[in-house]
Amino acid sequence: MNENPPILSLGDASELAALIRDKVDPALMGLSAGKLTEYLNHVGSSQPRTPGPDAGRLQRWQDDIIESTVPQGCSILDLGCGHGDLLVRLMDRKQVRGQGIELDPDAVIQCVRQGVPVVQADLDEGLKDFADESFDYAVLEQTLQTVRRPIALLQEMLRVARRGIVSFPNFAYWRVRLDLGLRGRMPITERLPYRWYDTPNIHSFTLQDFEDWTRTCGVRILSGHVLAEGQVRELRASDNLYAEEVLVFVERE
Amino acid sequence: MATTRPDVDPPDSPCSVGWTVPQTIRLATREDPFPLEVGGSIGPVDVEYETYGELNKARDNVILVTHALSGDAHVAGWDKTAEATGRLWRARKPGWWDTMVGPGKPLDTGRYFVVCANFLGSCYGTTGPSSPNPSTGKPYGLSFPVVTVEDWVRQQARLLDALGVARIRAVIGGSLGGQQAIEWALAYPERLDKCIVLAASPRLSTQGLAFNAVGRQTIMSDPNFNGGCYYDGPAPADGLAAARMLAHITYLSEPGMHDKFGRRLQDREQPAFSFGIEFAVESYLDHQGKAFVERFDANSYLYITRAMDYYDAAAQWGGGDLVEACRRVQSDVMVVSFSSDWLYPPAHCREFATALCQLGKPVTYVDVPSRYGHDAFLVEYDVVGSLVRSFVNNERRSS
């Protein structure tokens, strides 16, 4: 078998540098040597990095923001509500009218145990059970990337609710990029701990992809937060590289 | 979900309600009869009911259980009067939902006052076709009026009135009992906090209507049926047994029957090449049919299956539109279906939940994975018990 010629050769570095300046995401060029070194030192271990000390607190960082953002007594439909933890919190602390949708029967039973109204249903079959604008908010927390038809679900979400709350892992996060780009491996990170064959994330996308979609579909991003380098903060322009996870509030224009 | 049946709780078990005595109340008289949904009225109406636990001072700890086609008011515990009343089968086993009702059980009698009444037209102590017609002194037979699910729910409401109960914490029922629970949420929305519907839909499917038609036909074509006037002679036992055999098939599922019986022969290694009982499944159905005849009245079977056929929540309360009907609902609702149920299939059970969703009313719908078919609502008591306990005990009103 013939060896393929190398695709990336650092021999003609100046030509390469010019090309990178032209073609590559400018944000990537700002990646610090420290970060790269940390990443490269980790390369070779096939295990996900061990969770940092803040992992527990950050596990549901989105819930804190949702709780502080939604008004008292509003109505919320949680799409893929899991065990109902978010709705319990919002029903108890903000007296919201909550309704969950969940496919997994065991999770549904947990919802009932927590006193959360939940309908066992498949989001891939749409939200035809629900009338137009019947909720103030619909939530898609870490769910969009797991469904078969994400765009259809986003559209359904903004049909049944006046506003959408969407959180998702950003597959343009720099560690994820380097895993695939430099190592040629499907990324495994602290917050994306799955291997390619057991991941529920069947539609990987990036913050930039999502922003593109909002522009083409007449959807406005009202506010955004990210988890970046262990910190939760407001969304910034360069976050397609730095955000590990994203939370945005959206509405139709 | 796999479940193993525990040994029944004996009457002296701390988990059993113990010995029970059925009670009877006259809810209507000949002079002041009970009005019926399809017109006319009936009187007197005597109702047999049972209660478990204590009614608290605030009278707000009441759970109404609504029974299914062949059920009775004897939900839990051991009938002290089984011998005296000739209900010998009750001496062998506790009430039909003893797994659900008792001290510490999902419907905890240490906390709740649980009530169940035998419905009009049945044959377990409440006025039915085998009761004497006051104008002739003989059993009603087919002169008994047609009764409906709506009548039963009104009858239960009257019983609660008589017991001094204005509002109930929950109504719960499975199958035809679940249809009564639906009717409760629509007919008396202001009288209940929670409604639990197990393996039941707002109306019976076409296939369900067909099964009931065959069941009634086997009864009415029994040579002993005699237009329903058989109380002086032999009962249409073969017809009733065949109806029960057919019904039992609808209570199981294809995979469930396969698991339980396969193609095993009954008590033999080789087929006998006869028309006797060859296969284990035949033996099971034969036994179910014969046991049923000992405890059920054929005319009651006709009336009750008809009530099941006629019930249509959408027609009754929404001019045919279930969403319109559900505007009335004020209670928290939980609908539970079972994946292999083909008598009340999940998609049909879900319709009630969907209508409530359409109105933005909070609702819980669970489709329990099970191979036990329609019977799952009784057999899957671990998961059903867990759901019911959580839902009934939950203090957070979601609406």
C-alpha cells in the first residue's frame, strides 16, 4: 500500500501562516500557548479529564440563570425534562405553571415522584398535543442535539411558547476542535464524556451554527450565557471558541 | 417491567385492612327514584359499598375507587361475611386491589378514607337485573333499565353526599373504572383534587365494541338464556363462560400469553388429537370461564358491557369535541396506559391527556412498558403503586 503524501507539512511555514490568517476562524488564532500546552499534555490519555472541583455546582448552571430570568407565575413547558428537577425548582420558588415532556419511562416516574406534571412523549413526533402560544416559555435544556429533527423542534417550540430557552454543548469549543482537528478523534471532554458509539448527541452543532439558524429563520437572541473555562458569564462575540455550553433566550422576530 | 406477585397479605397482617364487612345504603326509593341518563328512573336503589381507614375531621382525606366490569366494592381485606352471603370465592383471596389499598400501601388507609361502591346493574349487592322488580316481585331480568357510566358516577356522588363528603382528594380506577374516573373529572370538576385513570380512554375503541358484541352474543344465544328470565332455572352458564373466555384474551397480550403458556400441552406430553382441552392456554381460559360463572350474573354482563360501549366523554360534555369537554376539568389528572394493552390501547388512553394539553392544563401521562396487556393495571403493581402513591400524596397543586 502506498503511503499518502502528508497533508500538513510545517516546512513552508510562512505560506501556511498566511493561509491560516485568511481562512481559519480568527478566534482560534487567539488561543494562548498556555491553553494549548495544557491540552497537548493531556493528549494521549483516552479518558475524559477528571471533573474539576466546580463540576457539581456547574452541573446545572443553566437552571440558576433560568430561575433568575423567568418572571414569577409564568408558564413553562420543559421539553425533555428528565427527572423534572428544573420544573420542581421553578414551581416551588417561582410558582410557575410547569409541564414536562419526557420520553424515558424511568425518568417520567421520577417526575411523578417529584410532583411534576409530565407527559411521556417523543419530541421527534413534534408538539402537536400543544396549542399555539400556550406557554410563556419552552425549554430545551441539553436536548436539541439529541433529537432527529432539531430545526422542526425549534420551530415547534416557538409555536407553542412565546419564548424559547435553549441550551446546548458548543462543538466549536476549542478543546473539542483540537480533539478532532489535531488528534483525529471524536472529542471527549468533561462535559461531553461520551464516546462516539454511546453518545446521545446525534446532531452536533456549534454556537455559530445556531446563530446562523436564528438569522435565517427570523429568530432573535434576547440574551445568552455561556460556560467557558469553568466560569458562567454572559455571551461574548468570541464565544464560538471559548464556550463549552451555551444558554440562550430566543423569540420570533 | 418484571414483577413477581407477593403472597397475599393475610387478615392479621399489619399491611392488610383486615376483616371487612360490606355495607348497604338505600340511595333512592320507589317513591323518590333515581333518575337515569337515558330517561326514566329506578327505585328503590340499594348500593353496597365498603370503606377503609378513617374519615378525618376535616373530611378531606377521601379517595374514591371505581371498579371495573367484573369488580365489586370489596377492594381490600378479607370479607368476614363470605360464607354467610354465599360469596365463597372471597374466602380464598382478599379484595381485588389489596395490593394497592391498606396500611402503608400506595392508597394508605392509615392516612386516607378509601370508599368503593358497587355500581348499578352489577350483581354484588347493588340493585341490578337480578334484584326484584318492585312492580312484579320477580327479578328484573331484561326489564332492568339501561344504565350508563354517567349514572354510576352520579350514584357515587350521592353516596358521598350520604357519607357527608363534599370533596374528594382523588378518584382512581382502571379499565371501566378509569372511565368512571374520567367522568368524575368532567361531571363533578369542583368535587375532586386529583383524577387517576389507568388503562382507560374517553371512549371504547371500535375493536372494543366488537369484542363486547361477541361476548353478549354468546350469552344471548345460550339455550338457557330465555330472554334474560332464567333466575328460576339453570343460568346461561356456557354463554357467560365463553364471553369471559373471550374477554380474558383481550385482557392479556400476544407476548404475555406466549410467556405464560407458549404452546405447552395441558397435563400431557403428546397431543390426544381430540377436541377436549389440549393446550395450557385452553385450560386457563376454561378455568377462567367456569370460575366466572360461579360469581357473576349473565344479565349484569350484558348491561355493564353496554354501559362500557355507550360511554363517550366527548359526546357527553363537548358536543363530540374532547377538548371542549375537558374545559370543565379542574383536577390534576394522571393517565397511565400500558404498552401491550390492546383493549384500551395507549394511543386511545393518551387522548384524554392530549385534550388537557391542548388547553394548557397540567397533566401527567405515563405509558408503562409491560407485556401483561390490559391486566397490567393490576399486575404491574410496583410501578403503578409508585405512580399512584406519589401522585395522590403530592401536595403541590399544579393548576
